[in-house]
Amino acid sequence: MTSAPSAEDTAGSEARAIAAERLTFFSDAVVAIAITLLALELPLPEGATSAELLRSLGHLRSEYVSFLISFIVIGGHWRAHHRLFNYVTTLGGGLARLTFGWLLMQVIMPFATKVISEEGGFEFRFVFYAVVQVVALTLFLLMAWQIKRNHLYRADTPPELFGKVYRGIGAMIAAFAVSIPVAFFTHWAYACWIVVPLVVSLLSRFRRRTAAA
């Protein structure tokens, strides 16, 4: 016969649940700050006439494109985090430490964006940005693994959640990792960030249809 949980056990569970909720709120705040810093880094176009302003916008297009890319990337990080942590009920397995490592990468993102938007030394600038993404995504993958391994999630968590996280994050890690050596041969290495996940998604769908057939 299973004994009822003691008041001390109940209080401990509630404290861990509150800690998990606070960590989620804190993560949301840090990501919001990272996105705000992206916007603050945007240079203003200069010119006394409309034509000069348009020319200035053209000269600054790399900064604006880099901002849009990083905005989408950080938004993707937050979306994945929100989807996963919506089911987290307690902390454990080093989850807090992994989360702080992941948040560090989010805070570094505005700096990495500034680096990649500068001219010259494309290989170094591109690789630095890609490495930041690989580290952030790897940390997130470890977070998901720890959540599943230590059963830190709600009982009503969809059984397919972790499989989707592993496939999605794994595809993005592959995309940024593959782009690193490609950057030493062409500036079109950016295309890897779109092409690789797309190919992985198509292959995954093909396998599922084949298995269903």
C-alpha cells in the first residue's frame, strides 16, 4: 500500500514547480531583452534628401538583413523553448544550468549579429555566428533530453513532443554545422540554413509515408 505524500514532500514539489515557472518567466524576459538589443544595434540611415536616405539604406542593407535573420532565429529559439517548457513542472538534472547556458547564447546573439553584418573576413564572421547557433541548439537539445530522462514534464505531455523536438533541433544543428565548412568556399553558405532543414523535413515525411504504406 502506497503511503500518502508527507507535507514536506508536497512542499518540496510545490517549491520545485514554482522554481520551474520562475525559470520559464526569466527565460522569456532574457529573450525579449536580446531581441530589443538587436533593434538598438540597428544603424540609422543618413541624408539630407530622400535620395541620400535611400542610398544610405542601400549601404546599410547588410545590417538590416542580419537583423531580420537574427530576429527570426531568436524567435525560433523562443518558440521551441516555449513549446517544450509549457509542459515542464519541476527542475532537475542540471536543467537550470543548461538553461542559463542557452540564455547566454541568446544574449550573445546581438553581438554575433553585429559581427556577421560587418565587411571583410567573411569566413570568421560567418563561422562565429554559426558556432553560437550550434552551441545554443545543442544546449537546448540537452535540456530536452534531461527533461525527458528525469521525467520533469506533466502527465498530459503529448508522447510525440520529444521526438519532434529532437528532429527539429537536430535538423537545425545540422544546418548550421554544415554551413561552417561551406562558408570557406562560398558566401552562399547562408542557403544551408534553409536547404538542410527542408531536405531533412522532406526525408522525414517520405519515411513516414513509406512506413504507413
